Amino acid sequence: MDTIGAYEAKTHLPKLLKRVAQGERITITKHGVPVAVLQPSEPSIVEDPTIVIEKLRAFRKGRSLGESSIKEMIEEGRR
């Protein structure tokens, strides 16, 4: 893991981000004291849209707005 000062990190951020995107971890220091670590983010899990839609439909079953309509709820929110 490489260490870099805060001023240099600010000045060379695009280059640092490229290095991090390649898997490197970089510690940022301020006056020699570590204050942050740049590291690759965890890969996000992308769920299949058809599965998400099915989950939403299953969630909606048996649920209603009761006596209210969506229009009434929108109007209520504007007050």
C-alpha cells in the first residue's frame, strides 16, 4: 500500500483514481498522520430487472391504499 500526502492527493486525484481502479490501495496522510484510505469499491450486485418486478408485484398483493387515492395522497403531501 502506497502512502501519499493530502496536498499531493488533491493535486493528482485523477491519477490516483486510475491506480485504485487497477486494485491498488493508497493511504492519504496529513502531516504524516494517516487520515484516509483510497481503495477499490466492492462490486455492486445488479439484480435482473424481471426478478425485481416480480418481487414488487408480490409485495403489492394484498395491499391497498384503503379509502385514499394516489391523487389525494399527492395533494396531502403538498400541504
